Amino acid sequence: MRTPSVPKEVAAALDAFPPVLRARLLRLRKLVLDTAAKMDGTGEIEETLKWGQPAYRAKAGSTIRVGATKDGRAALYFICHTDLIASFRALYPELRYEGNRAILLAARGALPEDALRHCVSLALTYATRKRRPPR
């Protein structure tokens, strides 16, 4: 599946990161967009900048941001007043989290892609299943 080209403002934000971290963030971008493309009912994914970070949102979902922590880890950020991180913790206790707002990932090494795809799919459909438990 071909990943869409990076919008100029998103590319500029990604270019500000060191090469290893930028590569990881581009991989996370691809994971988010590929996951959305394989899902029914998400509609078009909007790719913009929010708080200076690449952000992805489907009409039926909650925003996902791709960024980095101050100590150099990659992160997938979610809106903190949702129950998304609590759901992710219940499903994937082996992942690392920051409060109720982020999944933290090393800048190098293998990604837990299956778990991340599931978490992304839950975020992209959050608005349509707010009151239903995650699957």
C-alpha cells in the first residue's frame, strides 16, 4: 500500500528531528495511515499539525499525534480526556505509557506493530464507539 506524500508543514516538523527519531516517526506515520486505509468506515484521514506535531484524525475518531518525548523516545499521543490509554493499558500492559496521553516507544528496534495497529484503530473509531467497550 502506498503511503501518501507528506504535506509540507508536516514534513518540516518531521525534518526538525534527528535522523534516527525522524525515521521512527515516519514509520509511525505510515502505520497510522496504512491502518486507516484498511479499515471500513473511517473515511478520509486528515493530516495536519497540532501543537507542532503531525496529527491524524478520521471523522469518526479521535486525534492521534506522532511526536517525541524530551528524553528522545518516539510517542503516539492521544487526547488525554478520552479513555483510550486506559483501554490500551488493559489490552496491552506490556507497552510503555505516559500518563493518560501517550504510548512511548524506543527510537530504535522493532515496533509492536500488531498492538499499535489495534490501538490506532480504536482511536480512529473512538467517536463511533465511545460508549461501547473496546474489542
